Amino acid sequence: MPHSNSALKRFRQDDKRRVRNRSRKAEIRTAFKRVLSAVEQNDAVLARRELSIAQQKLDKAAFKRVLHPNTSARQK
């Protein structure tokens, strides 16, 4: 555990960010699974809608630096 006040604060901030980032990454993985599921069902309309949602989530994650922008671009 950190000893100084600033290190304690940094520890708390890092913990909050880690939880937030993990949930965002989980949302992205879920969105990918929904796209693949729609493609397997041969539902083009649903697949386009889910792909759009997945791309929005990737763009937002890249903008917030949860993911590297190149990672986001590659996954799209």
C-alpha cells in the first residue's frame, strides 16, 4: 500500500479507472458477440444495427483512451 497522501489518492483513482475501463471493454466484447450472432443467423438488418453499435463503442473507447486508437481501427 502507498504511504503518502498523493500516492493514496493515485491508488484510489487508478482503482476507479480500472473498474470503469474493464466494464467498457466487456461492453465492446458483448457488442462483437451480438454482431457475430446476427451474422450467423443471416439477419442483415440486425447485423448492420449491431455493427453500428459496436463501432460507436469502439470509437468512444478509443477517444477515452480505454483502447489505443489503432486497436479500435483494426477491430473495426
